[in-house]
Amino acid sequence: MVYLTRSEHFNAAHKLYNPAWSYEKNEEVFGKCANENWHGHNYELLVTIKGIPSSDTGFVFDVKKLSTIIKDHVIEKVDHCNLNIDVEFMKGKMCSTENLAIAIWNELTPHLPAGVQLHCIKLYETPRIYVEYFGE
């Protein structure tokens, strides 16, 4: 099994705020991330697929095609957007990095061809904070 990773970048704003809680509880749990005027991040997205290299090309999958799938089904929907308001696949979800990684997985999975499996979504919110999701 060979693992291939494509890195992409996007900028987006969000707010962590639970409407079932009081303003004070949201401030206590989420701190500055509950800012009513939102806040943004420069996200780094790493998408890792796995498969057996083709005997014809030596590729697990054409990385240019993988980039196009990521851009068409994720980046174009989130870049320079408000994740809480503008992104359909985040509607009704808490816009944590954890939930965003799961949602990205769900957006990409149906668009990968037979024989290519999504292995991991690694999403950096900051250079020091990231999540990994393996579809579990």
C-alpha cells in the first residue's frame, strides 16, 4: 500500500458558539473563539489517499486530478468564507477544526475513483494546532 498526500491552503472565518448556552458559558468554554465578530485562520489541509500504484503510470492516483477534486469539492466552498454561515456542508454543526476535518472527509470520499481510498485528513488550524481524521 502506498500513501500519497496533497497539501492545499485556504483562509476562512468562524466562531465557536453554542446557542444552547449562555453568553457567559460560551466565553468560559471557547474564550476568544466565541468572539461575536468572528475570527479567522490560514488553514493547511493535507489529504492522504492510499492505493496500489498503477503498472501503467506508477501512480496511486494522478496528483493533478486529486488537486482538482480537493479544489472543486472543498477549497472553492470554504476559501475566504465564513464557515458558520457560508459553507453548506458545515450548516448545523459546531465549526470546530475537528468537525471541519470530518466534513471535508465526507465531501471528498464520493469523488475518489475505485481503487483509491481516503486515508487521512490532516487539518492545521494554526502551525501548532491540527487534527487528523481517519474516517473512524
